[in-house]
Amino acid sequence: MSEQEKVVSDQASERNYRKTRQGYVVSDKMDKTVVVEVEDRVKHALYSKVIRRTTKVKAHDEQNEAGVGDRVLIMETRPLSATKHWRIVEILEKAK
């Protein structure tokens, strides 16, 4: 029986790597959901210029704490709806 508990605890402690991103809240009009704009900087293969690309993702905000303009840390999670796969870990900076 102790071997079974050990196997279960090993499986629980072993977790896949989850992506984390920082971004700015663009919209908070939905209940428990915010839209976060995430910036990604990539280097152009031929011209070596750094290009800014932005992506908007929906993130889960359980307490409805985040507001427009806040800088937040989001983490990848299981699909919570058809378009929501991220959740807010913490609010890094409140909007001024």
C-alpha cells in the first residue's frame, strides 16, 4: 500500500512545463476574464531587425482584480473555455 501512495505522489509532483508571459490588460469587460496583449520580439532572419509582434490572449481572473492598463503575469493552463487557456498568476503593476 505504501508503494501505491509513493507512485501517486510521484505522479502528482511530476508536472509538465507551463509557459509564462507578461503583458498588459487591454479589456476587462467580461466576467472573470481579461484580454491580455503579449509582446514578442523576434529577429528577422534576413535583415536582422528586431520586430515587435503582439498577440491578444484571454486569461482567467478569478477575483476580477485586474483592470485595463495593469501589467500582469499569466501562466498557461488547461482549456477553461473555447478561447481561454491562460490564467493570471499575479498583477505586477497597477495602472496609473
